[in-house]
Amino acid sequence: MAWCLLCALFLIGCRATTGASASSPSLEPSAPVRIDGGDGLGCQNAVVIHTPSDSETVDAAFGWLADRYPGYLDLGASLSPSVVGSRESRVYDLFRIELPSGERKGICFDITESWGK
């Protein structure tokens, strides 16, 4: 227990002393995540996620699901290129979820903007 406390204090101290200095290159802030579109119940009503990278898109999708379907169970997403749908030059990802009531849904996300980045 004391070891954990000591490690935590060390990490906090390191973080406090590693601030950017005048000679350090500044890091560009990442582009903001924007989500719009439909309710995701079918790819014609896809939730559109605008992010600069695949990893941010996945985080945004899980955040969107958690906000709208609290307590959902992730049954998996179609991440394989053979399963991901493409319609009208758009790329879609289908997340399968189960609600606390037992109802299952497929939520479609338009991931075109970040696909392969």
C-alpha cells in the first residue's frame, strides 16, 4: 500500500515538472471530435463521426453508445473489411449491442472521414 502511494506521488511530481518550456516545441491540439447524422438504426440513418484517426473514432463511438444506451453490453463490432459496409463511397461500421432489457440493436456509424488513418 505504501509502495502504491509512493509511486503515485512520484508520478504526480514527474508530471508537474515536465511542463513545456520556451525551448520545447509546441504540440498541435488534436482536432475536435464532431458527431452528427441520425440515430444509427440503419446505415441510411448512420451516426456520422468526424475525427482525424481510427482510434479517436472508436473512442467516440463507444462514448456515443454509453451516452444513449447506459448499461449496454457490447456484442462486437464489424471491424473486418469483409464485414464493413460501403455504400455511395461511404464506409460504415456496425456495432451490435444488447440493452439491459435484453433488446438487441445494431447501431451504424459512418466512419468514412477517419477510415485507415
